[in-house]
Amino acid sequence: MPKRLLLALAAAVALALVPGTAFAHHPGVEGYQDCDGSVVYRAVSWIPPADVPDVAKARTNRQVEIRIWPDDPASAADDRSEAQIAALTPIHTGAFVPENNFEFGGTYAGTGKPAHLKIRATAAIPWEDGDQAGRLFQADIAPKDCPAPSTSSTTTSTVAPTTTIVVVRHQAPPPAQALPRTGTSTTVPFLIAGLALVAAGAAALYLGRRNVARGRR
């Protein structure tokens, strides 16, 4: 990138030295386009002749506007009038002053791909030594010869994951079973023995009462 800027600056300086109207005040401008359509540009003030009394004032302009627009010769839509070009919004406004050595630059995003463009620098206000405003310079920015984009494509296939469903069947519990008998019931023998004791007691009571009655006689 620095090498490109130096080339652009050298070209701009050379353009500033070309007398448009015999040594008239004017800006010089040049741009370089990359393969992505972006532009690096640099503007530089004119170089006055040796007999100019105040070179710094003659080169100073504090409002220089930069405009860039499409200019494809094959496109009727890019055929603009001077009024339409002047109405374009500047992409940058800079100044030619001693502090920046009477030059400035910048970048322009472009259209995303190389294209035919024009760039213009306009002195929007009078020069420091009183020369009139409106002096301009414009140049072509040719599209760079870039390799064609690759047309290869990558196909990605997606395989859906396999889902396994497990069905669990619940079985009813077995019916309750009666507890097994572990011995012989003793209820009946005890009942018979109880009845025998009651009978024996009753007989003893009867005999006792009978004996008492005999004794009283």
C-alpha cells in the first residue's frame, strides 16, 4: 500500500505541474483502484512559477472537495452533465495548507468490484492569494485487471441422526395367594375339654348341695 500511495502522489504532482490555463491555480488529483473496487486517492496543490511573490499563499486553499462517480463508456446511465457532477456529494473535503505540505489523501470504498470511475478535485473557495474559486481537475480511474473469481462450489450434505425408541411394557403383578397352613388347628379339642370341665363342676356342685341337705335332716 505505501508503494501505491507514492505512485499516486508522484502522478498527482506531475499533473499539478501541467499548465491547464497558463500557470492557473488548480488542484491535482489521482486515484488507484484495487481488485475489490476500493480506491486510494491523493490530491496536491499546483506548483506556481518562480515569479510568484508568495508561493505559500498561492498554493493554499482551505476547502478542496473530492468527488468520485461511475463513468463506464458503455453505460448511458453514467453519462452525467456538468451540473449533475457538481451536485454530487463530495466523498471528502480537505485543504492545501503548509501544515500538510499542500496535499492530502484518502480512501473510497467503491462498488465492491473494479469499475470505470472518474475522480475530481475542486477548489470550493478562493485561494489564499485571492485567486478565484471553482478551479478543478479530474482524472480517470481505470478498472484494474484482476483474475476472475473462482466458480467452484462446495456441497455439504447433512445426514439426520438415527433415533432409537425403546418401548417398555409393564406386567401386572401375580394375584395374591393364600398363605399355606403350617399345622393342625387346636380349636375343637380345647372346646370339648372346656365343656367337660364345666359339666364336672356342675356335678360336683350338685353333689355338694345334696350332702348338705342330708346333714340337716
